[in-house]
Amino acid sequence: MAHGIDMFKRTLLLLGAVGGGFLIATVWPDAPAALRARLAQGGFLTFGPVVAGSPALTPAATPKPEEPGLVRLTQDQVAKVGIRTEAVRGGRLARHLHVPGTIVPSANNTARIAVKTQGTVAELRKGLGDRVAKGEVVALLDSREIADAKGEYLAARLSAALQKTLYERDQSLWDKRISSEQQYLRSQASYEELKVKVDSARRKLTFLGLGPAEIEALPTLPAAQFERQEIRSPIAGRIVERRVDLGAAVGRDNLETELYSVVNLAQVWVDLAVSPGDLPLAREGQAVTVRTQATDESAEGRIIFIGPVLDQNTRAARVVAELPNPDERWRPGSFVSAEIAVSDKPVRTLVTSEAIQTIAGKPTVFVKVEGGFEARPVGIGRSDDGSVEVTTGLEPGDVVVVANSFILKAELGKAAAED
């Protein structure tokens, strides 16, 4: 009889638990999930004494939720996907203007070796591509005009020397009052006139291309070599063009006057094609980085000239940059790309543009923290070709992802979608 009463009580308790669960689900929809789960399983009530901390009151263990904005990756995963980090530091923010250009010889280091008198080419000592030093003899010319000029100079020099002797004698006699003053003055006038003729003959030889040493050596020069003239290079460089052959007649009266062209490639120019809209950004003295796609070489130069007159067709001015070329690797005629440094300012916090990702409409960087990478919104300021100024959110020394940060953005989006 007692057993039957016991069973009846248990049945009533079970029905009360089921009804209570239904009532809680209907009237108290915001009841704790653990409570609702226990009621659904019919295990909220126990038969027998209830002890604090017993399994009947302890909810099932649940995994700890991830921190928002944190992506966890192992070191192997980081290495596999190529994520690279760098410490945030200060730097300089530079803007560049990208323009095409062409290497050309420097007009300051280009010379044409020409003759100034009529004659015949007697000897050519240099060939195409040969190097020459400044003042080196590159050719010999036979010229009647040069022979006449040398003879005229020597004659004037001898006459002046003789007249100087007569002038000094008449001066001595006049000082002793032996000869008349008139004789002394005539000798003086004749000597001054001959000095003028000597100077005129010397200037003529200089104009024809003779140097001071050659002129001084004329009194000892054999008469058979009077018609021979040495042609010298005015600059050091390389022969890039030879315009005459041996025995050719050269000089004035529609004859060829140029023998060689010499170029010194220790410095070259870069003709820059700057569009009219970008022309106000270019200034003389600005730094220019020149690169060639063929060899991926680069060099630094500076703008030395911006033409004051615009081209009537393109409405652009000529912009020229000078480029050091000590090893002559920049060849005239080559097409290059140039970067003109428009601005260069120091900033406190600088990151590469690849480090910036847009998440939820905000610029964000991934900062390396304990356990993974944290997506941290930042404020950005100025930027250049490859770097961005960070105004808020980062401090120098923070380690951020600078390569393949888009992978972390994708992982963060995947986690948000699963939640």
C-alpha cells in the first residue's frame, strides 16, 4: 500500500515538472538557456535530496567565446600564408610625380671637333668609340692658310724684335742728348706699331686653333711643318661620330668643317615628359629617381632646367634633369620612367598601404598581440605612393601585419558569419 502511494507521488511530481517547463517556456521566454535545457531534458527536478553543486544543478560545459576582433593563427599557419609583420615607426612621407623620360647627352659635355681653316686631312688618329683626353691631338691638317698665318706671325715678331733694339738705342742716345728727340719718338712709334702687328698675328693663330705652347714653339719649328696643324679635342670623352675620311678637303666655302663629335657621359640629361596639368608641381632642384624596366636599375638626379616657354602644340615646358653616370650605364636614347619628389615631410607613425584594410567601413590594421592578431580601427592622415600616416590607434613600436593582411580580414569575416 505504501509502495502504491509512493508511485502516485512520483507521477504527480513528474507531471508538475512537465507542466512547469511548459509554463516557463510560454510565460518566461527569456529564462536562462541552462534552465530551459534542463527542463526540456526533464532533469531539473531530482528525486531525493538536492545538494548544492550536484550535477543536477550544474549546466553542461560550454566553450569560451572568442574575443571580438581577434584572429588566432598558429606559427605554422602564419608562415604558410606568408603573413609578414613589422614594427611601427616614424618616417618621411613623400609624394612622387611619375613621368616618362628619355636619356640624352648633356649639352655641357658634348663637343664638335671642327677646323677653322681650309685644308686637307693628313692624319686621323682616333676612330669611332675611342676615348680621348682634353687637349689630345685627334687629327692633323695640311693648310696653306695656316702656313701663311704662321709666317706672318714670325715676320711680325722678328720685325718687332729688331725695332725694339733700335728703339732702345735711340732712347739711350736721347738720354745722353746725342740724338734728337724726334728720332727717339719715331723709333718708339715704330716699335709700338710692330707690337700691335705681333699681337694681331698671335690672335689670328689662336683663332685658327693653335694653343699658346704651339705659338711659342713656332720659332724652332722646321719650315717643312709650317703647313701642318694639330687638331685637338676640347673635352675628354668618347668619339661618337667621325664625319670625314683621310685626304678629305675641309674648311669653309661649303666644305665640311667638323671632323669628330665627342661626348662625355660622366653626366647625362633626362628629358622629362611632364603634362601641362602636372607642370606646376615640378621645380628646379627637385630630386628625381630614374628607373629602367629593362634592367631594373635606378639612379638619383635633380631637375636643373624648366623651360620658361610652353610648347605651342603640347602646352608643356621642357623639363630636364641631370643624372650622374660615372660607369656610363645610362645610354643616350634609352627610355626610362622617372619619379619626381613633389613633397617630403616627417611623420611620427607610418605604415605601408598594404597594412590598411577596410572593415565595417573603417580603416583597420591587424596588430600582433598575445594569442593572435587584433583588428584595430585607426585614423589615417596623409599618404604617398606606398605609405600611410596613422594619426590615432597606433604607437611607435606596435607590431602590425604589412603583408597578406587580407587573409586575416577574410578569417575575421568568416568567424562573424558563423556567429
